[in-house]
Amino acid sequence: MNISHIEHIGIAVKSIEEAKKYYEGVLGLKCYATEEVSDQKVKTAFFKVGQTKIELLEATSEDSPVAKFIEKKGEGIHHIAFSTDNSENALLEAEHKGVQLIDKHSRKGAEGLMIGFLHPKSTFGVLTELCSK
């Protein structure tokens, strides 16, 4: 799978603008990018901490996965994303090793990355994202 590092930690929030007050005002981090990923019905905001990013996720629709997550579990850590050299191959390898996939193939995510998710039922309760450039 050739994972090189944690690409980002995704955090589900009701309001990016409200959450930014904590990340910028209290922690002193700087939001360097915001982006809407329409097919995932989410708005994102990114902060860099060393080599790792924090990705805030705000639902843009009541039926988005992030909205459902917040409704069920409340705001908080949504997923962890690992950087790999090829997310498509990493998904195939995970499936071959018996991991249940959410995405059978990579798809375009925020920041131009190709992404695919592993089902938390196969990853000890952690929604896992595999990313590549």
C-alpha cells in the first residue's frame, strides 16, 4: 500500500466559521484553503500542523454523509486519511486483504486528491481514507 504519512484528520463541524474561531483564535493555526466538494455535499477548510493537515468538514445538505454523522454522533473526528502513492491500487489491495470498501474506485476529493474510503466495520471503527495525488 506504501503509506507515507497521515495526510489529514477530518473533523465534522456544524459551522466552519464557528470552528475556525477555535483553530485560529485559540490554537493559532491558519486556515490556508476552503473548498466545496459538491458531489460529497461538503464544504472544507484546511489547516496545516507540520506535515499533517486538519480538515474541517461542514455539510452543505441535510442528506450528506457529514450531516448524518453529526446527527448520529455529534461534532468530532470523522476520519483519518493516509497518503499513498496510488489510492486506486491501495483500495484494491485492501479489498484483496478482506477489508470492506465504501469506494470500489478512487474519486476526486478536496485539494485535487484522488480518494477512497474503507468501511469502519473493517477498520476497528475508524473511517479510513486513502489519498493520492
